[in-house]
Amino acid sequence: VVKPRALKPRVQALTAPHRQLLWDAIETLSVGEQLRWVLALRFGLRQSEALGLKISDFDVNQRTLSILRQVQRIPHQGWVFTPPKSAQGVRDIPLDDHTVELFLEALSGLPEGSELVFPSPDGSPRHASTDRKAWLRLLKRAGIPPVPLHTARHTAATVMITSGVDVK
């Protein structure tokens, strides 16, 4: 018997008024947290890609961010760094001045010796559930109903497409 395919719920992007509320709330966060959500909402990084970012992935002179890996916590193995979800996931992203400034400011708040941009207090990668909770707190602060974190990726894509960026 062939099982019928389950219908996937349609993922929505945030509306323009919600995006503005979110940007206003982001400005009240620490520099490191601002950088985290800018990367999600402006550049569409997947959660695992953002949490796997290393300081060396940022090239402030060329103003680019290289997405080379993702991170996952696997039971009985610990943290595992792997290539991005797809071959197209390995990419260089041009950065704007604001994002470069946020990154440079965020460096001063990182634990000494940290290679990761978004470490947990012990220096290991931030756990995905901790990151999701931070996202939900941000939405609450902005007065926006809870939506999945992946909505940020769809929002970034929607804004880019409506701004004339080539879909590919």
C-alpha cells in the first residue's frame, strides 16, 4: 500500500508591519543577539548554519560571509559539524556595512578563545532549543504571535524577491 503524502502546511513570511515591529525589538537586544537575528531575517541563514558559524567565516575586508558548515547535536555523539544541507548551501554572502559593524562589535562580547560566533556560555555551540526560545522571546517582545524560526528564512527570501533579487 502506498501511503498518501501528508500535506505540508504553507509557510508564511512575516508581514511588513510585523517585520518593522521585529526590527524595532531587535535594536533593543545585545549586539551579539542583534547579529544573530539580522543573519536570519536579512540573509536567510538556516538555524544550523548560523549556529555553526565561526569567526573565520567572516571576511570584513571583502565584506563577505562564507557558509561552509552547519552544526547539529547528535545523541551519544555530541556536536557534529557537517556541510550545509545542499551543495548550493555552500556560498559566500555579501554583507552590508551594518552587518559588518555588528559582527565587529559582537567580537568583543565573545568568550576568550571562542571560534564560534554564537557560542553557549561554555564555548560549545548554542543549542537549537535555546536559540528557538530566544526567537520566541524576541517575537513576544515585538508583540508578534509565535511563528516557527524557519519563518525568518522565508521572510528573507520574500523580501529579497520583492526587491528584485534573482530567485537563483
